[in-house]
Amino acid sequence: MFYAVVALGYFYNFTSYKHRQYLGWFNKKFVYTEKIFDEKLFKLYKEAYGNRQKSDYEFMWKPVKEDVLNDLNESIIFVETIRTHINKS
């Protein structure tokens, strides 16, 4: 999902070295200002970022298989939505 947003950033001349800046930029530009994407898409991205943080930095955090599979399916939808937007623009 992150790299889909990076591709979107390149398409719109936005670059950063930080995940959180891409998260904020995506939310501000595409959800609240231009209303291109539904807020649900941002929530998926934000949740994926949170899970990544947990898996990298919380020693005792263990993902649940069903949650991981659900996240995978949602990430496919997210990436396809971004891809479709870039292709239409």
C-alpha cells in the first residue's frame, strides 16, 4: 500500500522519505480536500501503517492469521483503486 501511495506521489509531484508524511498527504489531498477517494481507503492505509509499526517495534505483538488475510484482501483493493486513478488521470 505504501508503494502505491509513493507512485501516486510521483504522479502528483510529491515525494518524501517518511511514511507518515505520505499518510498525511494522502489523507489531506485525496480524502478531505479533493474528495477523490472515500475515507474508508484512508482508514485501510492508516491501519496497515499501524500494523507495520506494531510488527516492527512491539516485541510481544502477534498478528492473527484471519486479520492478516483480511488486510491482504483490503490491500489488493487499495492498490487497484490507486492504479485505476493513476491510469484514468
